[in-house]
Amino acid sequence: LGHFDTPSEADGLAVVDPTELLGQWDDPEFQSHVTEVFNQSRGAEKGSLDWANGQLRGFVVDLFSGKGYRTPDLAPLMFKRIYDEIKTDRAAPGPEGLDFAEARYFAKRVVMMQRDAGSGEKK
């Protein structure tokens, strides 16, 4: 499974406030940030980010840290579960890994899971 190497408190990053982040998720400025991080991710040149080689992991960490947040503190198994659910829900066979829309949804699902866990406090 891989794990998420998240920045520590010493990095000065805040814990994600899921309600706040979900409230700004569809804002053009935030979506521009998502697009930029995806396009700069290792593997984006092929149009998708893989789980096994850490590309998707890097995208999520960079997405949150780029907005001043630490990656949500979820068990690595939960990240993999979200990935597997998105791959299973795919209407037609797609690329290995997740394409842009799927990777964006993956990151949103991470925030939603953090919200549902009730442990998102802003520091």
C-alpha cells in the first residue's frame, strides 16, 4: 500500500478544515490550483497518476501543502480504498491510475472522509 508522507507541524502547515475547504472546492481559483498541481505531477504527461508508484500520493500532498494544509490524517488503507472505489466506479475502461477528473475527485473524497471522521481542526 504506500503511505502518505505528510508535512509535520514543524512545517507550519495547518490541519485541513474540511468544511472550509469543501466550501471553496468549486471556486475557480481553487480549481486552477488543482489543475496546476496535477499538470506538475510526475506522470501527468501521460494523462493519469498511478497509485503504486506514488504519483497520486504526491499529487495529494502537493495539493494540500500548496494551500497551506497538511495532508488529512487518514489511515493509508482509507486512501487506497478511495482509489479502488473510484477505479471501480469508472463507467468504461480507462488509463492505469486516475485521470485528471478522477484525481480531482480523489482529493475531494479525501477531504470528505476527513470531514466525516470529524477530526478536521484548523490550527
